[in-house]
Amino acid sequence: MCRFIWGALATIGLGAATAGIVVVAGVVDVGADTPHSSFTYQALTFARERAIASRTGEIQTPADLADPERVRRGAGNYAAMCVNCHLSPEAPDSEIGKGLYPTPPNLSEKPAAQSSRDAARDFWIIKHGIKASGMPAWSKGGMEDEAIWDLTAFLQKIPLLSATAYEQLVAASDGHSHGGLEGHEEAPAAPVEEKPVAKGKNAHSHDHGAHKH
């Protein structure tokens, strides 16, 4: 038994020493243009999803999450805070999105594994962010829970929107407003158009060629 314990400790110590040498030698490439190995990526993804799942079990989703007013308010914050990384309906990849690693998900696309998004998961990620991913904790910037739920509500709707409907909702929103909701005048909710089968060109297509300064 003692030999087993000493053997296990020696193995752990050797592993720790090897890892230390690798880190000190600068062998690990931290460049965002060099992807992780498949094993590392899968391990990090598994750890991330388990960590989120363990923290969302007691989150109570508001009963009025589908309220058009929540969706309308969330549209303005999405356009101001999220669209550069997570895109809008029918938009091409953005420069910042292509440069980030891991690549931010396109939230205007319908989730492949389910008919709707996990609202509690979205709420937690928006509020707390994800370490070393480029996803900020918006609550640290003063975004209150009600505004986070509004944005969560919009994420449920955006996969169903055409480019035109998206622009209408953003135009009808309160814009970038994520503090308390007191004093906000309610604007009429914009009509929602589902995506057509054939996609057209987005009004905000971005030129990815050379920049003139």
C-alpha cells in the first residue's frame, strides 16, 4: 500500500515538474491564431459546460420572457454590445469575430441541438462572462438583471428574424440602455418577420478589404 502511495505521489510530482518546465520554457503558444489541440479544446469545452450547468440550476426564468417588450428592449443592447462578435441575421463574419479564439457563436442561427436556447444558460453567461474567451461579464459594467433578461429574451427571438425585422426591432428599441428600467418610455413593438428561405444581402454588410485611414 505504501509503495502504491509513494508511486502515485512520484507520478504526480513528475507530472507537475514537467508541466512547470513546459510553462517556464514558453512552449505553450498563447496566440489566438493557433488553435488548441482537439483533446484540449474538447476538455475545455466539457469543463466550461459542466461549470455553467452546475450554476444555473436554481435560476428562475421570468414567466414573461416571450413578452414583445422584453424582446424590443433587448434588441437595442444586442446591437450595441453583442452584434460585432455574435452577428445579426444574414450578416457575414465580422473582423473581430474571425480574430477571436474560440470563435464566438453566431447567435442569429438556430441552435442545432434544440428548438430554442437555454434561457438560464444565456442569462448566466451574459451576467458572469467566460474567462479567456473574450466574453465579458456585463454585470460588472452595470447591467442589471432585468436588462440581462431582456437581452436573453431577444436571443430567443433573433434566430427567427430576417435582416429587415432585426433592423426594425433595433430601431424601435431604447438603444444602448442596460441600467434600471425606470423612466424608459415604451415604444410600439416592431412587427416580426421570419427569415425567408432565400437569404438576401444584409444592409450592414462590412467591407473586409483594406482600410483607408
